[in-house]
Amino acid sequence: MSIPLLTLNDGHTIPQLGFGVFKVDPAQTERIVSDALEAGYRHIDTAAIYGNEDGVGRAIAASGIARDELFITTKLWNDRQAGDEPFAAIDESLQKLGLDAVDLYLVHWPAPANGNYVNAWEKMVQIREAGKARSIGVSNHLPAHLSEIIAATGVTPAVDQIELHPAYQQPDVTSFAKEHGILIEAWGPLGQGKYPLFDEGPVAAAAAAHGKTPAQVVLRWHIQQGHIIFPKSNNPERIRENLDLFDFELSDDEQSAITALERGGRVSAHPDEVN
């Protein structure tokens, strides 16, 4: 099994499929990430606010996997965007992860009411220049936020990690990203279980046709859309199952039918409301 590598706008590459640890119990993180690494994942997505960077770091250290074979992402939380706080924040994250640098550092939310996201992006550029993050990007940024930070710095984020699943595909953000060479990372790729995605006709039909689970079909849809994804699970069998996406391909008709499930069905917070 070979996970595709996508090329970022800074020339570095990123594994298209990774493992996410959002809401993973810090006490269980080392075990769960170790299971994921053993299954074959090499891209781990965490964040300061998750409270489990230490566990990710312990799993990395225990794995014996060479550092250059791993791709590690973490994120700057909203209350660390002002002044020089981003510099302290990245140092704290690196200490917890046991790393000299992360492969990707993201501004977690624009938090517009705080008015610091331009400053945060300016500091991210300096963090990259200092060698503490190989690539830098954002999460939950809308075109207005993206336009402002690019205009202020001349630096375009490598990725924008946004809520994206068949019922909510954010065409305005994805279109802007495509125009500017920003890759899309889809969080909540299965809709966080907040609507009956797996019962949708096109998903169920494709699962039956390919002998795959509905979850594998939706994750494959993301892969063929060009999204970077990191499904999460605490279940070792499901962890392996989510990796098993590269021995089948959805037809154009199957892909289009799933894309047609778009209905503006956001299941989480609006970026302008998280501060």
C-alpha cells in the first residue's frame, strides 16, 4: 500500500491520508497513535488545544520510525495569536512532541473578533524562516481571511484545513484555494456522524458495488477530489480499514452522485463565531 504524496505550494510534499487525534483522550493517545503508526500511517494531525501532543510525541519516540518518514502537524490556538505569543506556542508544542520542527504548523481558527489573525500569520512566516515548521498553513479560514493574510505578507498558506464532507463542500473556499495553489485538508470528512451519511443512496450503492464500507467510499471520494484527509478512530480494526482506500476507484458517475449530496449542511461552528 502506497499513500499518495501531494506537492504543496512551497515545494514540500504531504501524505494525502493521515491520522487525526481530535477528541482522542490524552491518556489513550500514545496507544492509539502507536496503533496507527503500526498500521502504516505516517501523517499525524494534532493541535495544542487537543491536549494530547505529549501522547503523540511519546508514540513517535517509541515507534522507532525515522523522523524523515513522518509528517507531523500541529496548530496554534486562538489565545496565542497576539504579539509574540506564537513563538512561545510553537516552542511549547515542539517540546511536548519531542521534535525540533513540525512538518506543518497551522493557525487553528481566524478568531476574527480578536483581531489577531494577520499578526498570527506574520509570526507563522517567521516561525517557518526559523526552521521550526517546514510548511505553514491555516485552518477554518474563509476567502476574506485568506485574502487579508496573503495581502499583508505576500505569503500564501500551503493548506487550509476546513470542515468538508458530502453535505457541506464549501465551494467558495475550495475555489479560492484552487486559484491560489492552496491544498484543502478536510476535517470531519465523514460528517462527524451528525447526519446519516452512510444511508445516502449514492454512498450505499457504491459501497455495495465495490465491496467496501460506506466510510471507505466517502473517504475514497475525498481522495479522488484531491483533499487531504485524516479520519480518526480509537478502534484498531477501523484504523486499518480507513487506510484501505487504494485498491478501488469510484467511477465518474459514482463520484458525481456523492458530490451531488451537497446541501449546505455544516455540522460544526462557523469560523466567524469561534474566537
